[in-house]
Amino acid sequence: MKTKMVLASSNPHKLREFREILEPLGCEVISQRDAGIDVDPEETGSTFEENSAIKARAVYEIARCPVIADDSGLEVDALGGEPGVYSARYGGTRDDKAHNDLVILKLEGVPDSERTARFVCAITYIDENGEESHFLGKFEGRIGYEERGKNGFGYDPIFMVGDISSAEMSPEEKNAVSHRGKALRLLAEYIGKK
Ligand code: IMP
């Protein structure tokens, strides 16, 4: 029998990525909305791990079946780790272009060698008995000087990996090296061993 798990998100992009990796392991992944669960807890944690756990616990309390949640964002070293857990609402907006303009502006005059940054993805998995496990993936790069590329989303156009931005990578290329891809594969390995 397939193990049914609820993804604590209704974002179709995330749902597809989780399904691609977990369905071959015999897991059926359904979105929070399709499970009829309407909770949207405040993400009050100061780390990605805490926020993914907050989301997973809120759904587990209602669903009482295996739950997965993720939280992700960008850390820029020269900005002391900003935007960090505020990545989705940096500068008080939810506008990707405004986020990217703000990061570039704040890095004005900062040389290449100090523009290091990383995407981070934390996944929390809660099994049918309520046992929690955490998985972390990181994707290292640096911040460019202008937006480049049309793929991806969020900060991808300003996140440089070598000579190209992560918005210039194909989805397959990005998944192979990305923070979310890495955290997801660690989760898949754990579920596969259970
Ligand atoms: P959340 O994980 O849905 O809370 O989203 C966190 C935010 O981090 C997103 O809105 C994006 O701004 C940013 N982010 C997370 N992962 C990526 C990525 O792979 N590319 C670009 N931006 C990302």
C-alpha cells in the first residue's frame, strides 16, 4: 500500500518537485488544500528549520498522518545573512523584482570576492507516530550585478553560479545542485530506508 503524506503547502511548483522524488518510493503526496486542511501558521521562527517545523506541526495536529513541510530562502554574507527567513517578504514586499533590486542596491561597491551567498532549504518530516526528522540542503553562489535569465523564480536571476545565474539553468540542471533538490534527496533516502 502507498504511504500517503500531506505537503504543508498548496504551492503547485513545490508539490510537483516533491512528487517527482517521492512517488517512485511508493509515497502518495497530496497538497494541504486537497487534504481539506486550512491552516496558515505565522512563521515566527528565526531559522529555516524552525519555520519548516512550525508549518509541519500545524498540519500534523489536524491530519495525524505523515506530513512534510519546507522553508527556504537566500543568505547573503555581506548582509549578515539577510534576507534569510524574510526572503519572501524582504523590504516589506512580496515582489521578486523589488527584492532583487534591493539586494543589488545594498551590495553597491561590494567586490566580487565578498558577494558570496547561498540558498538554503530546510525540510521537516513528521511520520505517522509524530516523530520529527529534519533535512537541510544548501546551494552556494554569489550575487551578480543585474538580473539574468528567465527560468526559475524569486532570487534566481541575481544568483550566480560560475558564469551563469540560476535563472539561466534548466530545471533539471538546477534540481541536480539546488538546496531544495539536496534536501529532498536526503528526505527520500530517509523514507526509503524506513
Ligand atoms: P518559502 O520557502 O515558500 O517560504 O519561500 C522562500 C522565498 O525564498 C521565496 O519566496 C523566494 O523568494 C526565495 N527562494 C527560495 N528558494 C529559491 C530558489 O530556488 N530560487 C529563488 N528564490 C528562492
